[in-house]
Amino acid sequence: MTEHRTLRVALLGAGSVGSQVARLLREHGDDLSERSGARLELAGILVRDIDAPRDVELPRELLTTDAEQLILGADIVIELMGGIEPARSYVLQAIRGGADVVTGNKALLATHGAEIFEAADQVGASVSYEAAVAAAIPIIRPLRDSLAGDRIERIFGIVNGSTNFILDKMDREGLDAAEAQRIATELGYLEADPTLDLEGYDAAQKAAILASLAFHTRVSLDDVHREGIESVTADMIEDARRAGSVIKLLAICERIAADDDGDDAVSVRVYPALISREHPLAAVHGGNNAVFVEAEAAGPLMFYGAGAGGAQTASAVLGDVVSAARRHLAGGVGVGESARQNRSVAPIARITTRYQITLEVADQPGVLAAVAGVLGEQGVSIATALQTVEREDSAVARIVIGTHRASEKALSATVARLAANPAVGRVVSVLRMEGE
Amino acid sequence: MTEHRTLRVALLGAGSVGSQVARLLREHGDDLSERSGARLELAGILVRDIDAPRDVELPRELLTTDAEQLILGADIVIELMGGIEPARSYVLQAIRGGADVVTGNKALLATHGAEIFEAADQVGASVSYEAAVAAAIPIIRPLRDSLAGDRIERIFGIVNGSTNFILDKMDREGLDAAEAQRIATELGYLEADPTLDLEGYDAAQKAAILASLAFHTRVSLDDVHREGIESVTADMIEDARRAGSVIKLLAICERIAADDDGDDAVSVRVYPALISREHPLAAVHGGNNAVFVEAEAAGPLMFYGAGAGGAQTASAVLGDVVSAARRHLAGGVGVGESARQNRSVAPIARITTRYQITLEVADQPGVLAAVAGVLGEQGVSIATALQTVEREDSAVARIVIGTHRASEKALSATVARLAANPAVGRVVSVLRMEGE
């Protein structure tokens, strides 16, 4: 067997992912050497408290609280601390010190990606982050490498396992949102502070990362139109179920037609939407993730797997470590994150999609005509309309309208008019319909 | 923008994939330079006949019949000729001349992979072949790079679009095999000589390639247990449909427990099998492909997309070309195909799986007991048994038995005994049941 050069690996963070990375680095040492061409020596593990109790036993002599010293001597730095600081400073320090960086930190990349990739470009270092999106599912590398000779048109998928678990529970067991969230928390699908998941921040961070990579531009969290699942009720899910649909929290990144200035733009958005039960994404249950990628030559591709988990995410980290090691040995420069196509991010008002509008109306003649009239005035075209009376003795009817593609702008105006119309008792819900 | 070094690309073959590669290389030139760091110059296209009519217009001055000369001056050689010779000689010549090779030639890799990868290792060249399996679906790179830090346990999927198209047509439209094949031929899913697809050779070539890569060993076409779809009848598909299953041609590569010598072995096999209609693979329609990969840390992953097509396959080729260009610029050695874990390939007799046995028997008392007795003698345990009489006036009954896991050896012995049993009129079918 060949004599392998040794590369020193610094691990920042020993949480659920970090501890699995440490385990796999030691257990699969020979395989990793064979595949990377280097002996990967775990030089140290940065922790906050050396004496803290841990699930996975870590060699005490590797634990350190001295980040500077650990990073200084490293060839490859694995950042799994999460959060912005001190992760950002450590990553920049590692890059400037000549190390290659592997990170799973989606918050950091979605907010400070530009700064980090520029720093890496300046010194020719690589920054890899397969673990930042969809855990073990290979999605970053396929977008960056496999489709490097193609033109990506659209990315469309379920990238947050926690909210998918909740929506799936509600759909399959008829639970209300609070009960589904309680179970998700118990089973560890939600953090103590569930805001990041429920309000769509986590999915929006991932969408920003995917859009930046796919469209060779720079999209940050603030650019992403974001709606969470707080507004999704058991009734909405039940209505969807009866109509052969399911509600999923979707992340969508797509090229959109040139605006008035003639430049192609991109749209990056996260919201709960109706999709047909026939669509493959409808079959993504529990905490799983699935991402559709549509490219010009390749056509539609789908990537599916677990969306979270310590071991799963560690698998993605180690794949990146092996590539970083090969690159470190070969020298040369890392694959830069090209942002040369400085595309504008279109506001949500420019997006067109199909909508389902559910209204409670007075059960009297002429109401459907009045509602249809409001849509017509705004140029929103009706694809399907269904009027039902809930109970025979009720004076209230329900109208469910499915529209053809319409702009968000026209739709908002329509909904405002409908809400103000005396024949309309209540706008029950407005949902986008995706996946066609 | 940075000044890019020029790399000379030789394209061998201008068929449906080659012509699309030529088109994309020219149309996406700037993007490819940006992503690879090199200007990719199409130096020439090897064709058999310069004057042959072509679907895609190719610049006449690039066409050549002089392979030696074209390869001699190339930095990257793309081999899309198919077949063993002269493709093998050209690929070896390219490697020895210092070029990196990109190929979509599954027949070549499945039969002469060892020779080619050894030649590449000797000079530090890279050989990439994403296009050889499942067209544009990224599967080679995820196995080689993304899962490089994990341990792959099993690969399981539909890797031949032509047979999937036929089986899907038979299932969804109730066609018989001949009619479905006729349509597949008309639509271009089958070649003039359909043997490679129908008899499972194409799927077996891909299985050999996937198993070699995933298990770091060398599996060639001859090692693969291969059964095609010739034996699959409309009746079998209809029976499966009624029972909530579907028949798919599956390629399966898996680690199996140590044999008597204590060494881990692998099993690589291709055959039509029953899977539940609930299984995601059951939803793979038409000419699509889908591959499940189960790894120790990552858990199950699925990759889905078109299984064939000129543009689709060209997308995979160009992804490899971009990586080859980066590597060529960086210098250093290519990622070798590690075959150090020289695992034995287990004979099919050692494999255990579940089976469904369908028998025609005399409709008289005691037959089910006799049949059950034969299975018991051979140690094959019954999971489900169903006896039906087709028509009231018939003297013939049908027995469908689902077994628990049993070895192929025990199963073969059982079927032989059943066929010889006077109570059994006919063994209608024996199918493996997979996907649990």
C-alpha cells in the first residue's frame, strides 16, 4: 500500500453531528485514507466545556477550548458549531491560514456566504457544505459538479424535515397543528425554540444556498420570500385531502423571464402550497427531504433521503472531507463559488402561480357570479369553481376556486376585494398550487 | 475575468449523445470555462464517415476519421463510440498519452474496467463515466465522492429504461409482451437488436459498474447473475396487479455476510421481481430510472430521473468534462478506482430472498397440504398461501404461495420437487419478492 501523507483535521463542535464525524473518522480511517490519498489525523475537537457529558465518547486528550491554536495547525477545518459567531471568525481564520473548510452551517452561508467564498477565492481554498442542505442527500455536489455542463432552470423541494413531519402527521392522522408540534418536539424533530423551522427560516436559508449555487449568483436569506406553516390549519389539510391534494412546505428557486431591463432574474421563495397527491413529493413522509432539479439537458431529476440526523449529516461531512483532502494534496485552487451572473432576485409580486381561494359566503343567489366578477375585474382567470353548503339548515355556503396562473400582485388585489365584498363572509384560505 | 488556459477536447463518436455533447460544448462555452477554469476547445470529432447525414449540424472542419492524430493532441478525450473495439484501444491510447478520459461506455467498463483503471492509475489520469449508468442521474459521483466517508450496504434500482417502459406499458395498459415491445421499438426505446435490453445485459453491465465502485472491488459482467424479462407474461403482471404488486427489472448489488472463509462477499444480480405498489420504485414509469442506495450512516437515498436520451446523457458527460478539466489544470493524480477490497462475488445459490410461487393444481382435498409439505421438507417457510378456483366448473385450482426468506438453493430444490409432484399440474411462475 502507498505511503500516505498526513493531513491534520480540526473539528469545531462536538454536538450530534460533530460527535458522529469524530466516530466515523476513527472507525473508517483506512477507507478514508484509501479514498483521499491522505492519512486524516483528527488533531483536536473544539468544545465549549471539556467536562460536559456527551452521548458519544470522545478521546479526552483531543478536546480543547483553544480555537486559535487548533485552527492554526490544521489542513482541513470542519465547522459544525452552528450560528454566526464565533463560527464566521473561525472559518475566515481557517481560510486565511491555508486550510480547506468543510461546514454544515446553513445560517452562516445564507447570511455571510459572499464574504466567506470571496475570502476562499483570494487564497484558493475550498469551502464545501454538502451537509448544510438536506443532510446526507447529495444535492450540493450534483448541482456544482454533475450539472456543471448543464443549465439549471428550477429547484423545487421539501428541505425542512421538521415541518414535513408536522404536516405529514396532520395529514395522515388528522391531528391539529398544536398536537402535531407537540409530538414533533417529543421526538426531537423540533428544537426548544421551533421558530426557525415553523416560520420557514431554515428552509429559506437552504433555498438561498441552493439558488446561489444553481444560478451562479448571490442570494442571501433576506432575498428569500418566506412564509412558514403557522397559518396551516387542520381544516385546510382536511380540505386538501378531500380534493386529492396535500399541503407541503416547499422551497422553490427558479429562473424567471427577463424583467423590463431585459435581465434574467431569479425567484427564491418558501411557502406552504398544495400539490397533487399524485406528485412524487406528496409521498415524502415524516422527516424526509426530497429535491427536484430541472435542468435544460438533464430534464427533471429527484434526490430523496433523510433530511436530518447526526449520522446522516456526518456522512455528508465526511464526503466533503475526502474531497477536500484530495484537493489539499493536489494543490491548485479550490472550485470557486461563481457569482459572476449577478442576477436580481425578483420580488414575489412578479411571480405567477396557480391559487386556491376558499371563501365562506351567504347562501343566496348571485353570490358565485359576484365572486367570479371580482376575479374577472382583476384579470384572474378561473380554472375550477365549487360551491357547497355545509349543512342543510345553514345560511352559509363555501366556495372553492382554483385559478389559472396569475401574478401575486393580481391575486393580492383580488383577495382584498373579495374580503371587502358584502356577499363574502370570510376568506377562509388562500393557497398556492404547485407541482405541475 | 481571468485568462483561461485552453484545454483541447477530442470527441470520439457523433451519435445521439456525441452530437448533443458537441452542441452543449459550443452553446455553453462561457459557462463551462467559468466552472472548469479552462477554455474547452473542441479539437475534433471522430466519425466513421464524414459525409454521413446527421441530426445535429456539426462543423465539417472538426470531423475526422483519424483517431490516432486526434487523440494524440488532446488533453481530454470523450469516448462515446460504444462497443469494445476500437473504443478500448482508443481509451488506453488516450490514457497513456496523458489525457483524462470521459466515457459513457458501459459495455467497455463492465468487461475491461480493470485494465482501463489500472492503466489510468499508472499514469495518474482520471477516467470518469457518470454517463455510463442512468444517463443524467448523478449516481457515480455520489457513490464515489459524496459517500466516500460512509459504508455502502446495498444498491437497488431500475437502471434499464427500455425494459421499464415495456413492463410499465404491460402493467398500465394490459398489453402483452409482444405488443409492448412493438411500441417500445417504434418509440425508439429498443434498438433494432433488443437482446441487450430484454435479456438484462444492459442492466447487468450497469450493476457490475455500480458494485465495483460501491464496494471497492472488481465485478465484471460475467460475475453478474442475470435474468431478463423474456419470461414475464401479461398474466404474471395481471396477477401481480391484483395482489397490489408490480413487476420491475431490478439491479441489486449488496454486501452479504461472510462465507465459510470468513470474508465478506458481494452479490450482484439482475432479475425481474415483484415489489409492492407502495414502494417508491413502483412509481417509476416509462423510460425513467431510479436507484436506491443504502449506506450505514446516510441511510436510504434515492436518485431518480430519465434513464436515457441524447441530451440527458450529454449533460452527464459535460459534468465529467468540467471535473476532468479542473483536475487536468490542478495536476496531481486522478481519483483512482480502488479495488483493494478484493471481494468474492457470491453465487446466486447463496442469496436469500422471498419468493412467490404460483401453481396450477388439481382441485381436490389435500393438495394444499401436499404442497405445504414439500416446502416444509426443503426448509422453506410459508408466509402466505392462497388457493382459488378459476371457474366453478373447473377441476383446476390455483395456489399462490409467498415464502419467508429462503436461499435460492432451497428454492430451486423446492420448485423441482413441486414440478415432479403428481398433485401439481404446472408451476405457473416463480418470482422473487424484493423491496422490504
